[in-house]
Amino acid sequence: MTLYQLGVFALLAGLSVSYSLSARHVERLRRGFTGGKAHNLLDVWTIAGALLLPVPLVVPLVLVCYAAEWPSRKSVSGGRPMRYVITVAIVAAAASTASAVHRQVGGPLGILAAVLSWVVINSALIAAVVWLFDDRRVIRQLLGPRNQVADSITKVTGVAVAVLASWRPAATLVVLPIVLAGHRLALWDSIRTTAAYDSDAGMWAEPGWRVQATESIATAPGFVALVLIDPERPHSEVSIARCLTGVLRPTDPVGRYGTRQVAALIQVDMAAVGVIVAERVRARLDRAGIVCVVGVSISLGEGLDELLIRAGSDLMARRESAGISARW
């Protein structure tokens, strides 16, 4: 190990950690929309490491990259720690093999041989694990065109990082905003392919709203208020969304809930502010001529399901006290 190699290791590790921290919010949403089935972009840094570093430094780099990404991964289904450990082990094996091959062959041909060896080792080990322990239909998904294109782009970017680092290590810094921009594009692609957002209605579909609301609760610095709107007569969702636009912030997730309800999740400084926001929502809907009942729950530290249950209970109590049928 040379001082230069240690410097490259520190550079790639720093870029990877910076990327994972900067992309955490986007990554949680992307994984939430896709149920955790999302291609990660960590190969940008690990491929570069395999082409620039000896094996004793490649494995620690892989560990650093995946450790920094773990907080984003565990936000969906707890991250499945055992599966994550297996993934890290497979990537470490593929990266180590690619590093050894590159050093044996050398030159541009060595880069191509290293990437191909990575793909072969990675694919073979993943296929074996899935075949033995998981749903075998996943193999078809992994071999699908979308996944292959995403994987190829990531690896080409990793090769570009290695070339830049060999030329001018500081030049690799320009890659970070590019990768983050690509990550955001991947988020919008996930939203589009899962139909998580209804642009015509101007609100999230229920699964998309749940992902946004869960993330908003997790990042809230204080209280959150959940407002549940149940219209008495069929109304255009567009009308309800427009009413809420004047009361809520653009970042407050608004979406469908159940068969006809609309839900909104608002971050507030104090519980009293949540009550005020709910009253403003009621007043705004009333002025718009939308006859409805609005339930609210305000809490600090509770999960989304608990908030929904209490908002639903409040809504039903208000319907009953107003002499309205409590049946949906």
C-alpha cells in the first residue's frame, strides 16, 4: 500500500459517504415507492476503487460505502439485515476479483476485463443465493432491460471516476453533483412507474402518500398533525387539493386515503398550531362550498398508522355529534 493509494481510498470513501448522506431523503422515498426494490448507485465508488486500489483497500471501501447507505436502506421493511450482509459480501467478492484481474491484465483491456469479471462474479453469486433462498422470479427482474441499463450506466460512471482520479484526484468532485442529479431522476422515474402521484388530481395516490407521510414523520423536528377530510357528497379531488393549497405548505404531503377521503400530514412546532391548521382547513373547505367532516390527530413520536386511527376516530365522533351517518 502506498501513500497515493491511501489518499485515493480516503477520497472515494469520502465521496461515497457524502453521497449517501446527501441522497438519504431521496433514497428513502425511492425505496418506499418501489418496496425496497431499487438499484443502488454505490457501484460508482466501488468500481472506481476496484480499478485504483489493491484488494486490502477494496474490501474496506465496500464496507464504508454500504455502512453509510444502511440508514436509508433500513427505512423499508427494516432493511433486512441478513440480506444486506449477503449483498455486501457479494460486492466485496466481485470488487476484489475485479481488482486482482485489473492488476494482472493492465491497461484499457484490464479495465474491460475487470468490469466483466465483476459482472460475472456478482451475477453468479446473486443468482445462486436467490435460487437457493429467495423468490426465483427475482432472477428475471435482475436480468430485465431496465435493471441492466441502470447497472451499465453505474459501472461506466465508476470507470469515469477511476479515470478522473488517475488524472486529477480533485476532478472526481464534479461527479458527486452529477450522481445526485441522477439519483433524483431515478426518484421521479420510480414515482412515474409506480403511479404514486396523480398529476391530474394534484395529489398523491394512497401508497405514494403513505411513503411521503412516513418520511415527513421521520424527519419532523417537532409535532405532526394529520388532517383527514371526508366529503359528504362526491367532489372533485382537484377542488379539495386547490383548497388545501392556500392553507398548507407545498412540502406537506396531500393524498387519497381509503375510498373517498383525502389526507394531509403537516409538520408543526406545537400541538396548538396543528389545531389551528385543522380549523383553517375546515374554514377554507366551507368557503369553497365543499360539505365535509374533517378529523385531526396531533402527536409527537407516533407512527403513521396510530395517527390515522386517531384521526379516523375524531372524524367519526364529529360525524356522530353532527347527526350524520357514521357509515362510509
